[in-house]
Amino acid sequence: MSETITVSTLSKWFGPKVAVSEVTIGFGPGITGLLGPNGAGKTTLMRVVAGLQKPSQGSVSVLGIDPRSDPSVYREIALVPEDEAVYERLTGRAFVELAAKLARVDDPIEQAQKTLEIVDLVGSAHRRLGGFSKGMRQRAKVAAALVSDPRVLLLDEPLNGADPVQRAALIELFQRLGEEGKTLIVSSHVLAEVERMAERVVAMVDGRLAAVGSIATIREAMTDKPRKVFAECSDPRALASALIATDGVVGVFVENGTVQIETQDAWGLARSLPRLALERDIALTRVEPVDESLESVFRYLVENR
Amino acid sequence: MVLARHLYLRMMRRGRFLALLALASVPALVYWLAGFDASPGELEVLYSDVLSTAGFSYSIAALILTVATLREERDGGTLPYIYMRPMSRLSIALSSIAAGTAAALTIALGGWLATVLAVVLVGADLTQTLAGLSLYAAAGFGYSAIFVPLGYLVPRSLLVGLGYVIVVESILASVVTGIAQFSIFRIALSIYADLAPVFDMQGAGEVLGPVTPGLGGGLAKLAAVMVVGIATLTWALRRRDAL
């Protein structure tokens, strides 16, 4: 993966409070989900990458340029800030046109129109942003960011306030931009949405990197957390007793006619579970992992700290 | 130009514009009310007092207006829309101070026109009033150069600016010669004193204190203040956190 953003031993503190500590990471084309509980340092990391805040230590480079020293890089970076901040007295169209003019886009009027179409705001573009719903403001902010066709997009909670239809449309838009080769960093506290759109996840806890990679890779690396598998079958007690002696299985619980298995060797269990069921003439009706989701992985990461 | 226009229009929203126009017009109102039945000699003295009042009311109006230029963007979270643009930090500083100056001059023009109206209404000599525009304009330039960077750098900049106007401009500058030389209102008054056909050294001249009347000297000081203001704001945009 060719990196468009490089963060090297970055720390940022405000007086005695350390917001980001010794973070080294690279971001390339595609969507990266930035996760973390409140106060984890996600917004600070985004602001430093955007050049809005100066690193206390370490460095940031976007497309090979330090955004604090060369503003020409802002032709290629755009940020959708977390807060609802917009110019309430401007209309949606005036807001996007202003962004286009400040970004020195060729034909800002035409480009603003195109971008408003992309976020489906043309019908409301004549209205003042002050009268927009939260979801519409988010879309206006996304339009203002996209109007200069940047290669790097930093999206801080871009789905906040959007209704389910708008969320789906925005996720689809972000996925399309990622497929076009743009670098998108999306922070969100709605894990299911990150799971849906991001192929790579960066988890932050207490200002530090807790994990980086695909959700499956991160889960795989958590060797101290046995995998939990839920099985529904015709004879739970018989299956449980057969599983106890299986390599890698560290716990078996029978509850409400189902079996919950904890194992250190998920692949081994995947091979042995059907064989054991077959040998004992037990009909397996449902088998599924319980803690493979991003939510479970994230919970483990936060618990570990 | 786009940025300066945007900042100017944001500052000059209707409610604030009218309130500050009213504040800058207080000296004209005082002059009209007090000078209705006054003799020509009394009117001259009264006009001198009006200049001193303008020093205070217009300073406050210019402070409220110019300090908001970038402070509102920072506090409102909209600064990234301006900051993350492919333009040099010097361009942003120049555009911001230009917008602040234009806004201050708009209010100055309003305050001056109110004074002209008051002079016409009481039937006094207008020639003296014409030079008054230079007083407002020069003060507008100077205050913008100080208060726009202050607004960007200091969170409670309105309070700090108020402290500057009351403590430095009104109190310290009238007792400490060195400070008087760099008091924005006194620099503006020195320009006015040079341009006005008659300048009452007993009345407004007392406010001027040790500052010598002179167009060239006043403009040179204003230029120096402007250069320092632009350099400070450019430095702050480059070196300080924008949020």
C-alpha cells in the first residue's frame, strides 16, 4: 500500500493532558476507520493530520508535504469537522460555492452544482444552513469538502445526525471515493457503520494506538481472548461433553438448549466440531462466532487498557 | 478578495451593524442635543468635546467589530473552512485585516455622517466636520491592525481589548508620554489636527497630550502598527494551533 499520509512518533499534549501519544502509522488509498471511545485522541489526530494543530512531538506528512509548512497541500486535503459548525446565514449553495472559490477551483459555480447533486442537496440548496437538519448540514459539509476533488478526505463523525437513508447514501459515496483511489479516514462511534465501509481499522485508546488492521486480523491477534462460538444442535449435552476433550477448547457452557464454546484454536474447532457431531449422530442446526464483530473486538481492546 | 468579502459580510450582520452604528453615532447625538440653541462659540467648544467622546465610543465599536473577524470563526468551529485552503498564511492575514478595516471604516463612515447631519441640524460650520472623517478612518485602520490579531490569539479578546481601550488608551496614555505616542486614537487625532482648519488645543488638544499634530508622522505610525499587526497575525496562523 503506497502511503498518502505518514504519521511518525506523533504526540500532542495540551498543558499536562496528553491527547495523542507516540503514534506512528501510515494511511493509504481506501477507507480507514478510526475508532476509539470519547477522549481517545481521534479528533486530535485528525486535526494534526489536517495541519490545524501543531504536533508537540513527531511529524506528519500528507502527500509528502508537512501541511503546517506548505499550504499548497490543501488543494488535496479536505476535512469534514465533527461539530455542526457551518455558516448559518449562508444558503447551502453559497456555502459550497464559497468553499470552491476559497479552494481556487476552476468554475466554482459549476463544481458546486455538481457536488450538491452528489450529496443530493440541490433541492434544498437555496435554503439557509441555519434551517437545515443535522443530517442535511452533514451533507453540506461533505459537499464543501468534496468540491475541490481532494485526494485525501478526513471525515470526523460524518454520519452524525443523518437518517438511515442518508447514512446509506453517504456510506455508498465514501465507498465509491475509496474505490476511486482516494484516501479516506473516517472516525465514527457507530461501529456497525465502520465495519460496513472500512477495510482497515485503526483503534485508539487513551491517545495511543490499540490496534491496526482488518477486523479479522486484529481479532486473530488477540491470543489472550478465547474465541466464542455458539452452536445450536439436537443434543447439546452430548456435544458439550465431546468438546471438553478437544484440543484448544478452554470452556463449554450449555444454556437454554444451546452450547457456547470458548477455544484458543478457532480453525481446529471448525474442523473438529462437524466431525464430533457426525460421530455422535448430533444434528447441528446453527454454528456462529459470537465475538468476531467489530463491536466485540473493540470492547476487548478497551478492556485491555 | 473572496476571503476578505466573506469575513466582512459575516461581521456586518444587520443587528450588530445597527447597534455599532448607533454606538458610533453617540457623539453626534450629544452634539445635536447640546448644540441646538448654542452660540457659534459654544458650538466650537462642543465640537471639541464631541471629538473626545468619539475617541471612546468609536474605539469600543471598532473593538467589538474587528475582534470578531477571526475569533467568531475559531469559536464557531468554522475556521477549518478558511484555514485549510491553498493560500499563504500571509494572504489570510492580509484578507482578515482588510476585512476588519473595511468593517471599521463602514461604521466610521456612519458615525461621521451622523456627525455631519448633527452639524447641519444645529446650523454650525461644516468645513470643520469634513476633516472629521480622517479621524474616524485613521482610527479604524489602527484598531483593525491591533484587534484582528488579538481576536485570533486571545480567547477572551473582547475583554482584553476593552481593558486596552479603557486602561491603555484612556488612562495610561494620558499620563505616560511614551504610551501616548502609540495610542491609536491619539495618532488618529494628530492626523485630524493637521487636516482640520481649526483645532482647539485647549479642548481636543488636551486629549492629544504630547503627540504632535502631523499627517506624515501619524500615517507613518499607523503604517508601522499595520505592519506589526499583519506580521503578528501571519506568525500566529503559521505557528499556533488553529483550533
